[in-house]
Amino acid sequence: MNHRLRCLLTVFLASVFCVAEGQSRRLVFMPQWTVQSQFAGYYVALEKGFYKESGLEVEIVHPSASNSALNALKDGSCNIITLQLMQAMIAIDAGIEVVNILQTSQHNSLLIIPRHQDISSLGDLKGRKVGIWKAGFGELGYILDKEKKLDINWIPFINNVNLFISGAIDATLAMTYNEYLQILACGIKPAKVFRFSELGYDIPEEGLYVMAGYYRQHRQDCEAFAAASRKGWEWVREHPEEALDIVMEYARREHIKASRVLQRRMLEEILRLQCASEGTVPTFTLSPEHVAKASLLLRENGFTGREISYSEITGQ
């Protein structure tokens, strides 16, 4: 091979490598719901250039009513999603190999909120109509029902609190950072709420997940995305009002009506849930103890057929 041909071949191979490398650095991220301050850290990481500084070209897309983030991850429509720990474990048991690359939540946000004052103890829920999401997130509700033998009449709803406000149900499942705030904003102040975190079910919720195969092939990119996302959340903690500006702009772009007051309260609660205890700073890590407890609850109550280990869910 002459010198000129060798040089041309070298340039060609280098260009091919660069294109492939550039493609591998592009990521599509899908939060598990529509625009809200629950995902402020990721919006900030994109808008402040933290992903770009990590060498990543990131696009944030949101799921539709007919296609969940987990489905999009499975079919390759996105590379990274947010997902709750228990849902991730159920997916793994079903053969959908996902890996946790960052854990934001350190506490459980689930509540049962009674509509009537005659419900003052868990026993008072026996046989009552209780709202639950059609989209999932209610595994702990079913587990509590089974373990306490409450025989609850579960009433599915989509994504609002209309059934509760109208009095069509006796109580509802709610998140402290979402439905609970909506109920309070409607002028209803429940005399009693049942916090799963205080009932022995303090299972942390949201984290970042990728498919295991993608993680093995693009581990460096996954770790870069996780680090930049963590930086985004740390920035949010230091600049909450500026972060809210970014959230509200995202909501405007997506044509979503959002109250800044409610989004601020949501963000405050999300930031609280990220800390293991009051006065501490977030670690953004998943603990083996939480994984073991969640796995045991799911297995004992028929949601999974085997133990899901810490090493399996973290890809270690």
C-alpha cells in the first residue's frame, strides 16, 4: 500500500470512528410523567449545560398516555428513564433487565388520605372505596391491604383527585409531592393521613434506569449522565427559584397548565425526600438494605417470584 493510500485510509477510519463515537454520546431521556418540578434536576442539567460539559447530547422527551417510559425504554425509543424501585424490581422479575444508575429518592412518599373523619385508624379502611392509579405506583397499597387484611375496594383513577374531591370514594392513595398538595389546594385539610413511611413501608421510590445491555455497552455515558444529573439536582437545591423558572418554561413549551405555587411546594417535598434524614445532604445512592426490604415485600406478596438482589439491580 503506497503512502498516499495509507493516509487516505487512516483519515477515513478516523472519521468513521468519530461519527460512531458521536452517535454513542447522544442520549434520549424520558421522565416517567409530564413536565413538573419532580424532574427539575434534569431540566436544569440540560439548560445549564451540565450534560454538554460531560460530552453528552441529551434530548428530554415525556411519555404519552398510551406509551409509558418503561415501554419506551424497552422498545428503544429512549435510553434512560426515571422509575420507582419496586416497579423496576417487578420489571426485572418479568425479564426486563433494567439497571439503576442513580437513586434520587431516599424515602417513600405514598399516603392514604381519608375523605371522611370517621376513618381515623387503618382498621376503619376495611371494605372502603379507596382510589388507586391505573398507571401503577400502588404496589404498597395492595401490600398493606393484604398484610392488614383490610379487604379494600380499590377504585382506579387516571391522574387527578376528582373522585376524592367529589366524595365518590372514601379515601385515596396519594403522593406527598403531588395529589396531597392538590387536595390541600382545593381547601380540604384531612384530619388524618396514613403515611407508608411511618407504617413500616419506607421504600424509596424514584431513580434513573437503563436497560442492562445498554449499560454494559455504554457504561461511561450512563455514568456521565448520572453525574451531570446529580450536579443538576445539587444546583436546584442551591437555586430553587431559578430552577422553578426553568420548570415553568418547560411547562409552557409543552402547553401544560402549572401553578408556580404548587410546583414550588412539590419541589420542596421532592428535595426533602432526597435526604436520608433531616439536615443531611443527598447521597444519590441505592442502599442494599432498601433493596433487600423491597424485594422481600414484593416476593412475600406475590408481585415477584424470586429475590431481586442489589448486585442485579445495580449492574455490579
